[in-house]
Amino acid sequence: MNPIRSFHSFRPAFKTSTSISSIRTITTSPSLYAAAKPQRQLSSKEKDAKAKAKRKRKKHTMYKMPDLKELKMFSLCDAMQYIRACEVGRDSSIPKYDLAVRLKTKKDGPVLRNQIRLPHSVKTDIKVCVLVPPNSKEGKAALEAGATLVGDQEVFDIIKTGKIDFDRCITTPQMLPTIQKAGLPRILGPRGLMPSVKLGTVTDNVAVSVRNMMGGSTYRERQGVIRMAVGQLGFTPEMLRDNVKAFMTQVKKEAATLTDTQNFVKEVFEVVLSSTNSPGFPLNGEFKSANSVPTQQLAVN
């Protein structure tokens, strides 16, 4: 007999007559014909609770506004008089008049963020950093305009160490890719110092921007409120009035722009004046009242 058996000589151990239908199949997929599990019917009490929670979620899409009828309003001069009483004996150049503008707006809507050059500068010691090559035309112009720090790679290394001794940061469009490659956005961004086209800190004319920054102020809406210093304690009522008017005019203009372009309601609801060490005094929009003291007495030398 040939020791090499042919392939066809091997036979399966089971019978070939076994029916295919007798082989049991196992699957993990759910049956298409499985009976649907009946859902439990909610009671009337549970339905009312569910509807109430839904109404509550819709109700708080806007920031909660106080009732202005319960608040006493002040003219600008009257508010300055009370604030001056809270700042007696303090250096007139250190405390600041702060303006808080409460906006009627949605919680998840766009926010207002910009910069403004007030008629009367509040901060006179602002330090400006310009991220451009120091020997370039822009770098020399920035130094002449009063920039505190000008440079590229050397300044990058200083920023990476965490030593940030400036209040504003400006650059040119050509330098943006280099700044991003160096990883500066994750350092400057959280501090609000990252150059931005919207804020005007990315520009080809750095000299003009530096001059504007020296007497300019930035503001940003946070939780429906914009806060910004609008004057020094030594300002006269007329000087403070000019700054408040300029600031409010720009805020109202930007809010109206968002309302028109994005079909989004954003408007000024309340304006409160305070200082570094005083409470807030809601303003009624008037410069002075019939009982206001003479404006000459509200000026500090």
C-alpha cells in the first residue's frame, strides 16, 4: 500500500447528511423582532416637575438684572462727593474712579472687548512691548515713540521665563507666525497680552500704536459687566465727565453693532461709579443735581 495517502482518502468525522438547519448559531446582535420594552408612564406630578425644570432653563439664558426702581440714583457730581469722602487722606494719584457698565445680554452671547484712548489719560506709567527685530525700521520707530521693550528672539526668551514687565504688547503681521511658532500665545494669551488684529495691537504702524497705547485703556466684558478705570481722584468733574461720555459712547456703539449684525440684543442696563476704596454709586445720567456742591470743591490738587 502506498504510504502517501491521497487527500481525498480523508473523511470528516461527522455524517454528511447532517441538516444545516440543525446547526445552532450564536450571535451578539439584538433581535430585530425583540419585543419593545414598555416605557413607564410619568405621573402628573413628575410631568409638572419636568416642565418646570424646562421653563427654568429657558428663563436663565439672560443674566439676572436688579430692579432699578429700588436703587437710589446719583448725578456724577454727587457720586464724586461721596467717593471723595471715602478717599480722604489718600494720595490723589493712586485711587482711581472705576466705571462698571452692566449689560442686558445673553450668557452665551458674544462679548465686548476693545481699547479706547480717553480724552484725559488715567494711566501715565503704561509699559509697552513691541515684538519686532530691534534693528528694523519698526523697532527704531517704536523706541522713539516711547516703547519700553523692543526685540524678537531675546524678548521671546525673557517672556518664556515668566518675567513679563509690560502692560501692552504690539507686533506686526509679518511677526505673527514667528510668535506663534515660539509658543508665546499660551503665555501671553491668559494674561490678555497676546497681540490681536481686533484690538489693533497687530499693525504695520507700530509707532502710532505705541503712542495711542501710552494713554489708552483696554476693557473686556465679563459675565455681562464691563469694568474700567475712567479717572484719577484728582480729576475735576469736567474731566471725569469727558472720559465717562467717551467711554459710554463707544460701548453703546459696539453694543448696537452686535445687535444689528448678529441679530443679538445687547444694551446698557446700569452704570455704577466707584473708586479703589469706596462702594458703588449708580448714575442717573445727569452731571449735577440741584443740591450738588460747586464743582471747584470736587477737584483735588
